[in-house]
Amino acid sequence: MFYTHTPLWLTVSSFFTLIAFVSYISTFTIQSTFASSIIYYVDATNGNDLSDGLTPGTAWKSLTKANSAPLLSGDTLSFLCWESYSGSLSLLQSGIIWEPISVNSYGSCDGTNQPILEGIFINNASYIILDGLNISSSGSSAISISGASVLHNIQVLNSSLSAPNSECMVAENVDTINIQNNIFSNCQGGFSGSFIWGSLFQNTFSWITLDGITLLGDSPVNILQNTLHHIGSSGIIFAKWTSVSQNNLTNICTLWNTDCAGVTNEKTNPMGTHFSSSIHENIIKNVGSGISGNNYGIDIRGIAWVDIADNTVQNAEKAIYLEDSQNLNIYKNVNLLSRATSMQTIQKTNDGVHELTFTGNTFIQRNPDYSYFETRYDKTDADGIQNTTMNGNTFYPLYKIGRASCRERVSS
């Protein structure tokens, strides 16, 4: 069955994601109101590890002392602004749902003078808030979150992360995670998460050597209103149950120009896996640099049930690339100035490409030597592209049209 609007399963999925997110934020609002806590202060210049750490005047000095803090539910570990702290912070204790453990800053901090730590490791700990920190690691990830079992309710807010030799942040097996208003820069990879549930909201990713955001496994994550620019490889790699919405991606695939995309799916699932994901209202500009590197605005391969709607793709080799995928609803996208074919569908396996709907899309072609829409079969015995519907699409030549707007090719 084809839809001209967002399918019910996406509406329901988005609804429950929103409810979970609102409930999560509300939970921490309640926490801050009712939690009674101890604040431990750390001052790298004037502190003293022999002090009690309970006031700014009796602050501790080192991360060694901070790592031994007897943190209980509702407690806070607070670092003085303008200071650099040698070493990494390990959080091994958990808060509880009403009283999380917080790590933050004090002393009139802003985005230019946050306390600098060399890494934060959250190991087997839940109900943690990191807020207003600068985490700069020369070795491992700036922030690493992992546990022997599923962790709960982790927030990373208003912080700056860098890790030239690793990923800015890695998170595994977290059932509710909120990554909001952070700056990820100068890292090998931006954010990598597997089997997580939550949101990445209004973060900035820049000067990343490899991928900007990578999700794996069943990860119902809302990737919303993030800015990504100067990303060496793919911008966003989404997983099952992921919503990718209202993100701005510019200068993507600047270092890796082969099979690279602004937005694409992770490729570890069996062919035809139902992703139940959505890609809505994203702006994707300047993907790759040439017309022979296989770089795409949106790249979907080997999966089913994805909505692609209201996106703008400008200056990619191909705006939308579909390979061996089914049950895709592609509508109201604007594809500007592709360097080669605007949209390409390819069948490489017997599973093929079928149940596609193209409605109300606009294609503005840049190169008259390429078609707007190309279908290719790399299996000579393939059944072809089946049950495809095209309604109300607009094809506009920027230059004189050099060939037909649609073509079909069979490759042996």
C-alpha cells in the first residue's frame, strides 16, 4: 500500500519517541526541584586535595581526588571554569531516577572558558548528567559510555568535545540518552551509538575525519536540528527506528569520495530489514567533489520501510540513490544541481527494488549529459523495478536537456 502522507507506523513511532523525550526532560526538571544533594568543588589552581571539597573556598585540586569522591544519588561534582585538569574522570556510581549524579562547572562559565578535562568514562553507571564541560582527549574518545548491562538516562549538555585520534563520543546499550547543544569538533568520528534510545538535538559537528553521526542496531533515536559541516566521510548513518529530521549538512564527504553520503543507512542488517525510519526536512549541500566518486545526498541500500520527504539536496553526484530497497515513500523532495543523475535505482540481488512511490518531487538538473532518473539492473535475470508509482513530479532543465528525462539500462 502506498501513502501520500506520513504512514501510520511512522506517526506512532514519532509519537512515542516524543512522549519518551518529553517525559525524560520532565523527569529531570522534577529531579532538580526535589533532590537534596552534596556539591563537591574542584579548582586546579587554588584547590587542595586535603580539603573537604564542600565549598569553592575548600575545593579539591586534582582529578585523582575527584575520582575518589563518594558520589551518591543527587550529588554534584563541579569544576571551576578557566581551569585545565590533568587526566580523565571515571564515573562508576549511579544516581536514581529522581536524583541523578551531575558533573558540571562553576564560576561564570560560558562556551569559551569551560573547564577542560582529558576524558570522561561512564562505566556501568546510570542517571548521569554532564553539563557545560570541555572534554579534549588526545588518545581515546572524549566521552565513552558503556556497561555490562543496559544503562539508563544519560544526558550530555552544553559541552565541547574533541578527540583527534578517536571518536568524540561513543555510547552503547543506553535506553534513554539525551545529547543536546554540544560541539563535536576535531575528531576521527563524531558520535557513535549502538542499541540506544533517545535524541541528538541541536548539536554541531565539524571538522570530523570520518562519519559525523553513526547509529547501529535497534536505535530509536531522534536526530533533530543538528548542524554538520566539513565531515570527511558520511554525515549521518541511521539505524532501525531512527528519525532524521531538520538537520543541516554542508561540505560532506570531503576526504572519502567513494560510496559516501549526506544521509545513509547502516549496512549490517540482512537484506530487506524493516527499518521503519524517516528522513524529513533535511538540507544537504556539497557532497563530495567529483562525478565519479559515488557520493550521494541520500543513499538507501538493502532495507525496507523508509520515508524520504521534504529534503533539499544540492550539489551531490546523485541526489538520491536507491539499491535493493523496498517500500520507500519519496515525496516533496527538491533535488538541485546534481553533478550526474538526480535519482538512481539499482537492482543487484533477487530481492530487487519494488514498492516505491515518488510524489511531488522537484528535479533541477545541472549536467545535460545525464538523465533525471535512471534505473539499472546489474542482474540480467532480475525482475526489474516493480510496483513503482510516480505522480506529480517536476523535471526542470537548468541547461538544455541533452537526453530523455528518464532512461533504463541493463548491465551484465
